[in-house]
Amino acid sequence: MADLDKAIEIDGTNPNAYYNRAYIKEVAEDFEGAMSDINRVVQLRPDDDRAYYDLANTKMAVGDFGGGLGPINKAIELKPDNPSYYKLGDKKSQYNLDQYCK
């Protein structure tokens, strides 16, 4: 990860470096750090459907199902033909329904 930190220090506009660092942080269960890096990818590449999907997935991993709805909806808007996005959206919708029924 030190190499990615250095790459970001040299060029803070490289979305690939942030994306790769986010992956490492997520594997290490540093979900807050991963979300921070993925948010930076979204800022740098606002049309990156995969970044929105990963942001939604990471939010779900920390229990923020409601917070994942915006990013997953954006991923679907950008790439409506990806069935994985709908599956994650269904999980979040079920969470919202369960919360409503309590």
C-alpha cells in the first residue's frame, strides 16, 4: 500500500491508484478508508458505474444499507444492463422494507 500512497502523493488525480488502495483497505476491513478512496474515484470519474457499485457494497458491509441506495441507483443509471447492480439494489430494498415494517 505504500506504493499506492506514494503514487497518490505524486498524482492525486489518478483514480486507478485510489481504486486499488480502496480494494486493499476493504480487504483489510478498513471500510471507512475504502469508502473515502472510492468517493475520490467517484469525484475523479463520475461516470464510473463500478465505483458507485463498490461504494454501495462497502456501505452495506458496514450496515449502512440506506446510504448504499444512492450509489447503487447511480450505478444502475449508468449501466442498466448489469444484473449484479440489481441484485445489490434488491438487498438494500429488502432492508428498507424490513425497517419500514418494524
